[in-house]
Amino acid sequence: MDILTVSISLLDQQYVLRWVRSNIAQFGGDATNVTIWGQSAGAGSVVAQVIANNGNTYPKLFQKALASSPFWPKVYNYNDTEAETIFNQLVNLTGCAKAKIPLSCLKYQTSMETIRNASAIIAQSNTYNGSSFTWAPVIDGSFLTQSLSTASLTGRVNSYFNFGMYNSHEGENFLPAGLDYDTWLHAYFPRLKPSQLSQITAMYPVNGSTETFSYNTTRERAGVIFRDAQLACPAYFIAQASKTKGYLGEFTIFPAKHGSDTGYVSSSNPLNYTPKEMNT
């Protein structure tokens, strides 16, 4: 999963959808009946396109949106401390901090290899904290002007039919080894007050249950919290945001980890497909 690539290519994706609208008839397609689908970070891209341009992309580029395990972390404003900190790290590591216009230095004077190496260092240092894999979309006031939760309440979306899906145990894929619950929870929700973190702990007890399974280990507990916050809730929001019909599903076939469902979508013979846990 290359979240950085997906995040910076959102405008490219929209350009492709515009091309499809202009040319789909040449291939026997219907510009008024276009469906987009993605999984994980790809589903995050689906989310971004659904809420893009304040839900008023013109002309309409698609009508139906399917998001499987939509990886949609906390989306900050472009000038929030979290986003600025990461940008400052990048310009420092690439030697652009002293440039008159650091962004121009990154775009025109820095090699891709230098940016890639700096990006890897930043991503590794932020993987399991509130930045959540570091490179994610930001609300820039143009392409993204609203949060997903807001779009789900207001219905300001670009699609008429939405489907969201999440997997039962997929949150466990994104947890660090040797997990310390309290340390992880504070790092994952850096903006929450201690009283709010206590509420989360109460909602997800040591021995608890979800809609489909029970858990009694620290890792499962943290996995459910991550799943709900970053994968299941986005799936719910995208289903709720539909202008006409919205559907929500949960993939429960063992092991039901992140990516376990993809074989049933892409395999030519899914009944004989044995899903394998994805390493992240």
C-alpha cells in the first residue's frame, strides 16, 4: 500500500475521470453510469473523489462509489500544526529549509531520490502515531473543503449510490509489535484529553465484543479501535452520505484481516480462493 502515491495523485485521478467522461462513449460506455471502486488506500481515494469540490464536482464524473476498507485517517487542514510539522521535516531533510520558497525548491531543485529517502524517514517515525502513516490528504480549501463526517451529515457528495465495506479483524494489521495499550492510545489520538481517552477505554473494555465477535486480548482491543476509527467509520460515513441509496457491509470470512476480501473481488474462481493475511 503506497499511501503517499495515492495521496498526491488525487488530482490526477480526477483528470482521468474527466477523460473517461469525455471518451467512454467511444468504448461503448455510458458517461451517466460510471462506477468507481477502490480498496484500502484506493478506497481512500474513492472517499476523496466522493467529497471533492464540496460535493459539487462539475461536470459529474461518476454516479456510484464502492469503498472496500477505506483507509481514511484524520484529515487536517493544510496549515494545522500536524501538517506543518511534517512539511518542515521534509524541507529540512531535503535541504530546502533555507530556500526562499521551500516548496519551489522541492518541486524544481530536488531529486526524486532525495524526496523519496526523506519521505521514508518521516513515514517510519510517524507510522504508529496520530499522523497515521504520515502522508494523507489535507483540507486545502479547493479540492478538499470538508471532512468526510461533515459530508455524511450534509449530503454534499458527488455520487448517488454508495457502498462501504470493512473487515472484522483488519485493524490488527496496523498495530506496532509489542503494543502498550495506553501509550499507543495517547499517540493515536493526540488531540484528545485524558477524560476523552478514558471514555474510549470504557467503550472498548478489556473483555468486549463487536457486532460479530468477542475479544479478550490487548491487541484485539486496540485493533477494534483502529478499525472503527480509520476503516469501519469511513465505510459507514460513505454509505450514509449517499444521495439516494447507501449500503454498509462487513467481511467476516476468516481471517478477515485487511485485504482478506480482495481475492473474492479479483479472483476468477473465488470459491476456491484461500485469502492470505496482508503484511503491512
